[in-house]
Amino acid sequence: MSCQHLTEAGVVEVGSTEECPDCVAIGDANWVHLRVCLTCGHVGCCDSSPNQHATKHFESSGHPVIRSAQPGEAWRWCYVDEEIG
């Protein structure tokens, strides 16, 4: 793994990962999978979801690394370097 963002990404405390709070706020329950920002703990829906809130969070915050919130998955994704770890 050559991505420094993935290497330096830590672990954050996360509340519920059962719903996308941004989708709930707009009255939409059509998220597919959830992702967690490893900088601040923001939970957002994946790019297969209509609203793509995880990517929108990256675009507005610049926080580079997310992880899957799906049970049994431990992968991480760096938006900046487009690498998975």
C-alpha cells in the first residue's frame, strides 16, 4: 500500500451505522451501503446510493479516507489517491 492517507488514517468513534443521517434529514430511505469518515466519524451512504453522501462529505470536507460500515468488512478507501486498503 503506497497511499499515505490510508497508512495514517486512524480509528474514530462512530454512533449508529444503521442509517444515513443525511438521507434521513431529507426524507430519503434509499441508501444501499454506509461508509464512515476516518477523520471525523461522519456516516454517509455509498456511491451506489442515489444521494452518495459519503462522497459529498469528502468533496465538502476534504477528509480523504472512509471505511465500510458493513458488518464483516474492514476495507478503507482513499478518495485522494483512489486506493483501497
